[in-house]
Amino acid sequence: MESIDNKEESKVQDSRFNQEIFSKVVRAGKRTYFFDVKSTRNDEYYLTITESKKRFDENGKFHFEKHKLFLYKEDFEKFVENLQEVVDFIREKQPEQEEQFADEVKIEETVEEVVAEKNFSDIEFEDI
């Protein structure tokens, strides 16, 4: 009997292992990023960052190519500091790309404003 109880307790612990606690999805062009907080068997949280890209094979069938990064609590501070340093460097050394991105955002905002202003119930059948 005691071994059965231990097996049941082990199953409960295993079900908590890798359990998703919190998740965020970021869609960025052809890529999707998943930020998932999970817990270890010791109930310590860690972060997985997954990049997912849709790929097509020669038959036209698609699959998702995934790359995963595991980031543990003791590394958070160093990771965030260095990521910020690298992002700042890129922004400083290539400001024209930042400007291009700002222009793209302005275009998207303008399109959204035009769409929001247009009352689509005013469309006549001949307009279609």
C-alpha cells in the first residue's frame, strides 16, 4: 500500500512540474514569441521564451519551427540588464531603423483612423 501512495503522490508532483503559471504571446510579423512562466518540482518559477515560425515543406504542408530558451530566476537580473544594453546599443547605432519603424506605426495609425472615421453603414450597393 505504501508504494501505491508514493506513486500517487509522485503523479501529483509530476503534474505540477512544468505547469504553466502565466503566459504572454507576442505576434511579431512572421514570428510568434511565447513567454511562459512555469514551475519546477520544487515550486520555483522559471521562464521559457519560445520563438515559433511557420515553415512550409516541399509539398506545401506547413509545420512550426520552434526554438526555446529556459531562463531561471537566478539569471533574470543579468539577462535583463544585458538585453537592455544590447537593445540600447542597436537603437543608438542604427537610429534610422527606429525612425522607419516610427513611420510604419504612423502609417498604421493613419489607416486605423480612416477606418474608424468611415461609417460602413453608409456604403451603397453600387460601391461594392
